[in-house]
Amino acid sequence: MLAKRIIPCLDVDAGRVVKGIRFVDIRDAGDPVEMAAVYDREGADELTFLDITASWEQRETTYDIVRRTAEQVFIPLTVGGGVRAVDDVRRLLRAGADKVAINTAAVRDPEMLLDATLAFGSQCIVIAIDARVRNGSWEVVKDLGAGEVLLTSMDRDGTKDGYDLALTRAVCDAVPVPVIASGGAGVPAHFTEAMTDGGADAALAASVFHFGEMRISEVKAECARAGLSMR
Amino acid sequence: MTNVTVLDFEMGNLRSVAKALEKVGASVDVSAEVDRNADALVVPGQGAFGSCVLNLGARMDDVRAWIADGRPYLGICLGLQVLFDSSEESEEKGASVFAGDVVRFPAGPKVPHIGWNEVSSRAGARLFDGIDLGTRFYFVHSYYPVPADAGVVAATSDYAVEFCCAAERENVMATQFHPEKSGDAGLALLSNFVRAAAR
């Protein structure tokens, strides 16, 4: 049976992990490559790097860390943030990314998403949607050919109140591709809810893992206890 | 040391494949040509079947000749699909090394099939030597092969349908999943291939 996935996300700025990471046994908690290896050992099913580098010149560092991570960590790596052109996608894939997340809000021309899926296949294009409740409803998700949806609830992000289950369920029911829930994880049970009540195929979290509040192994054990198929 | 050529035909992430093969002790050359002096040929590939065939171009004949000569071949994802006759995904024809077609998952489950799924290998499958039955490997695909000869099926997985996820016949081995992204299990499988190629 296909396993549900637990995905840690690292925010990377100019080649360094931001949001302090509190882990024992780490030489350099700011090094995304070393953190990726730690999460791999902890049982992460995939890794996501979110590039928040503001300056264009420093974005070269992102390609470098993707290259170095792909040399050492043999689980899937998704890279998102700042992807605006088909050539950005090409460079990230060539550097060693398996999937590239493209944020709809960041793309001026939605056709670019289609171009990217045609050029590289839908399986490596993740459409990232930052959803916010407006007047009690959500904006419609347009089918742009991506192979997966990374759904972040802006209302829940950072709150630790749990994933937005109604939003997650609505999107899972609306799209034919797998959905990764994001935003709001605070306790292991939240991951279980996202994938049972929310119907998500995977759940992503950042700070709760970085700060050592939860271990990936602990979250996966909780999900397995709840009857979910886990690796 | 086993010298492996990873064929670069501009279809996806080759770097991980090369690094994973190096990790299990192979000497790897990423090349746009089939190197007749290498010990083994690995053909990875992501994307669409049609673009894969078009990008391979004349190299498809080199791949066929390599296989016909009994040289060790490992196909990954599209590198497996392209061995078959045809695919529902495109008009272009495959290499017909294996008889059979590549078909799309039926309506029902989420497609692409993305994630870690259990793999049941057949007794004696060399790629799976020492790998437990039901070990999980990482998949990303919307199409799967249906071999005409059940004898080439090395392993199956289950996603709404039971499907062939690895094929083997003499010198030809191939997986639908990505061993280079399947952690320790994937490295063990690649190591089995490199060992078989060294013989």
C-alpha cells in the first residue's frame, strides 16, 4: 500500500537555513545539506527546500546546496521559492532537484506552469498554493497540469493550531493529483488529521521539526498507530 | 571497478542517479553517447514517453545494439518504459526489447502515483537479491508497463491495480520506481546491478 508522507521543509536564505534549529549532534545547524542528512536519517519521506533568498545574485548559492544535497541524500528533494521562469526549473532539475514547486502568486504568467509541465513532465512540477479564507470561501484552484499540489493555509501557518482540514479536504476532493498539506502543525496528531479527515497524501512542516519539538520518527509512529500506512 | 555510463539525453535529474551509483562503488561517466567501452549502461529518464523517444533519437539504435550484444543495461522509470513496444501516452514507438505496452493508471486513485510503495519481488530476481519482500521504493509516474511475457516481471506493486514495477531478462534490468531516490533500499538494488554487471 502507498505510504502517506511526512515532509520537513527547510527555509533557506543565501545558502543558510533560517529559523534557528535546535538539534543535538549537529555541527552546523545552518547548513541545509547537513540538516537534510539529519532528516533523512530520522525517516523523512521527502525533503523540501524553500528558497527565500531576496537578492538575485545570491540565488546561485541555492543551486550549490541543491547539488551538494543531491550528492549525499538519496530521497526526493523538492525546491521552491523564487521560481519564475522555465529556465529556473531547468537549472534546479539539472542541479539535482526532483521536483520544483512553483507558487501561483509569484508567477505573472500562468502559462509558464503549463510550459514547464510540457518541457519536464507534470511529475516534477508541484503547484504551490497559498490559500487564505476570504468571505468564507476559497479561491478556485485552476488545473494547470502540475503533478502535485502543495497547499499552505496562510491562516494557520505558524499557529500550531493544526492544519486547515476543511480547506485540505476541499482541495483534495477538487484535484485529481496528490495534495501535500502545509501550515499549522503543532502536535503529532495534527499530521494524522491532515491525512485522514483532510484526505491529504502528505503533510509538511518546518519549525516544529527544526526546534526539536517533534521528531519525524515520533510523528510517523503516531500516524501508524492511527492506522495510516507509513514507511 | 565497474565503469557505468549514465546516458544523458536531457530527460531529468541524472545527477542523483550518478551519485547513487558512485555511492555503491561504481565509476560513473555521464555521457550523451553510449560508450561501447563501459561495463554497463544506465538509462534514467523522467517526463513524457514521446519526448523520451524523440530525445533519444538515433541513440535508440545504440541502446538496442548494446542490449542485443548482451551488455548490462539498467533502465529507470522512462528507461524502463522505453524498452516496451508503445505507450498510451504518445504515438512514438518504443525499443521493443520487451513485448508489451505501457498504459495509464485507471480512473480512481490520484495520478501521478507519487510516494513510497511496497514492492513484491519474484523469487530469483537479481535486482532484489537480499532485499526483503514488501520493501518500499519511491515512485513518481502515471503510466506502467504490461509485459506480454509474464516471465520478464521481476517485481510488482499495487496501486488500484497490481502492476509490473521491475523487469529482468538476462542482461536487461529495469525499474519503474526510482532506486536513486529510495534511500538504503534503492542503494542496495543499484549495488546488485553493479555487481551483476561486473561478472
